[in-house]
Amino acid sequence: MDLLPDNRLEFAFPEIHPDAVLQIEFQRTLRVPDDGQHHHLPPGLGRFPLRGVDELDPERVPTHWLRRGGMVMPMWQAEACWLRFSSPAGYPFLLKVGAGKINAVTGAAWRNEPDFGNQDYVEVPSQPWLDGFKTDDGTVRQFVAMPLGCGYTVEEQITGEAWWGGVQLLAHPLKGQVWQRRMAEEQRRQAERERRMAEIQRQMAEWLRREEADFFSFCRLHLSETITRECRRPSGRGALAMGLAPGGSIRQEIERARERRSNWELSARARCFVHLANSEVWRGITGEAPPTVPPSAADYTRAGLPWFDWYAEQPMADPPSRPSVLRRVRSVCQLSRAKGETVLPENESFPPPRPVRLRRPNRAARLDGRR
Amino acid sequence: MVVERQDRIGRTLREARQERAKQDPRGFSLRAVAGRLGVSATYLSLVERGQERPTEAFLRRACTELGLDPETLLPLAGRLAADVAQSLIERPELVEAVRMLRAMPEPELRRAVRRIRDGEW
């Protein structure tokens, strides 16, 4: 695993195939209101900065972070994020995502091995992003950062412990020979596919570029100090770290896995632990200021800025007999009401805006094993 | 050379102990620490003065007690961690890998390590 200068994580497997390169980035975003509505996909407001744990002054970094290795990323309390996955050549990857070592797709305790029977992973590039914990078919609960020890994170709600926090990533590439065969069959189609993928990214970038000036005028809300005071200060190792908790609901489908198990190179894998540092800790260990607090979703919407929609071609569905444990976790808002605490600075609802529909690449022009 | 390395180990251990003794003089006296490590105060004193070559087991216990990294002190004592020694026996190509990595510039080495490091989680 490598960190690119533009804050993208790169998992490369040159021994499997030169194209076997997976890139992952954490996008800053709006926190959608937790108001019982299913919201559209929020925009990306730029990448979170990342720093390699091994690059930091070991005197300033907790020992257990050094042992776990990986990356550190700053988040404000109650800030939301989403993950974007891509592969420059469209090389397929099996990717497991965890938060506090709870699988974000199934809610199961983290295992390194993929569960092919009860799909606990996403396939890249067919799944281009993940905005939250999959709670229901077609919806996720947004990833929202909360301090470990306050009881809000999914890890604490499911295990009762505030031990791991952070985000965990594990990737397996497709077998090199499977890719090689597919390349030979579909080389002509690849150019078109890349053009389409670039078009999706261009659509998002264009919206953001056009509206950026308006948008950043209300970015400086200085919310974090208020929130920090109102949440009980956690003790012990948790005080330094944050974990991801379930926020408002977003319409997002997880693509059903299509690759055969035997297509994956399970002997090759890469993992990364991304530690979430609150803004003070980030400043302490890197000497740098964290990014500004994003605006509220209501202000963003009132300014007429875009939301997005994207639908999976063949969404994954939970078997009715095995509802995900993630359906039972309570959102930050529900839990804070029950505790009589105020941990979200605002949660204003707004009439649903008309989203921008993001298109998928042409079905015939993909190399991810779909028919 | 060997004496110099033992001096460095001794100095590191002594400084770490004395640093902690500023907060807790009784808990980190030579005698108290030796007691917790299961050795005599004389042995600990000899190690701290660079006059005794510590064993791997002792160094690991001392590093845990004093918050030091044993992996950096073990080679100074001329000790190879047991798991590292075992790995070299099982996979002799690792010896060649170490020789190649030795010549690598520091940033390149850090990058290479980051690429392959899995982390404990």
C-alpha cells in the first residue's frame, strides 16, 4: 500500500499484473440530515488529507497506532465522509471495508477472509463508492465520525467495546491470467469504457467546479468546539481516536458480486488501517491545520447546489432470513436523543432536491466480468 | 565496537530509567526495577554501565518496563530476535533481501516497508 502525493491510497500488485492497481480516496462531504428520509448522494468536497503512520514522529503517535501501521486522517466530530474506489485500467478488485473492525456491508465482526456466501465485500470498479453502512436493500447509513468512548460508533453499538475505531480496508486482485484473457477478448471495448468512466467523473467535477465559489463562502461554521464540549470526554486510548457511527439514511445500492470465487487471487492481498484523528490530535501529530468544517446540508441545498443519484445494475439483496445486524444499530441522532445529549450541531430537514443522475459505463464496454 | 554498542544499550536503559525516576523515584530505583525484571541490582547496574551483554529475554522485559523499542536495542546487543533468526533459517533468500535493502536510500526503504507492511490488527 502506498500513499500518492494527492492523498489517494494505492494498492498495487505488480507481481500479479502491471494493471493490478487499486486507488482509494476518502472524500469530504455534507452530513445528510438524520430525519427519517432517504437522501440522495451528497457531493464530494475534495479528498481528506492522509499521512502514513510510519512517517510521523513516533513520540507524538500512540503506540497502538504505530503497531497497527497504515494511515492517519483528520475528521471533525460529526463530520461525514465517503469512499471512492477506482482502478486506472479498470482492473477488478475484491474490497472489504470495515469500521471499528465491523464489516460495513454486513455488520459482521471483521474477518480477513471474504465471505462469498453472504457477500461481505464490494467489487471494484463496478462499485465506484461507498457512503455508509449498508442497513437495508438500497440504503446506507452515512459514515459519520464520532469519538471512541461516547457509545455512538457502530463498533461500540455492536460489540460494546471502543477498541479499534478507524477504517479498515483489505483488497484482493483478480487473477492475472483471468485479466489477461479478458484483455485479449475485449481490448477494443476498453477505450470506450474508460471514456465513459471519465465522463462520470467529469460530470461530478464540472458541477463542483461551477459551484465551488458560492459553496465555500459558507464553509467556515466553526462548529467543532461546541460539539466537543457537549460530548462526554472519553477516557483512555479512545480519547485520541475516532470511529465511524451511522448517520442519516442515503439511497445507495451495493452491486451484487459477479466474479466467480475462483477468479480472485486470494494468495495476494493488501490491507490498510486508517486511523481517524480528531482535529486537535491531527494538529498535534502533523503540525498542520485540518480542513475546514463542511457547510450544513440544508445551507448547501438552499444554495441550489447539486445532489446525485446512482443505481446499481444488479443490487445486492440481503436474504430475508438473515437481516443484517446493521439494521438494528441506532443512528447518532436517535442515540443522542435517547441519551439526552446534543452531539449534532444541526439536523435541519429540507425539501428533497432534484438529483443529478450519474450514468454507468456502457454494459458492453466493461472488463469486470459482467454480462 | 562491541564495548561501544554495550555502552549505548546501557546508556539508553539508564537514561530511560532515570527519566521515569524523576516522576517516581522509588518505583524506578535501580533496585526496584531490577526486582521487577527478576534480576539482581548488580546485574542491572553492570548492564547499565555497558559491562554486561544482556540476553534477548532480559532486553525485551527491560524495554517493556521502560517503554523502549526492543527491536532497535537487540542488534546492539549482538542479538538477533528469535523469530527473525528462525525466518532466516527457513527462507535463506531473506538474507539476500536484507543485503539489497541495506543499500537503499532511506525514503525508498520507508516506502518499500510501507508497501509490504500489514500492521497488527
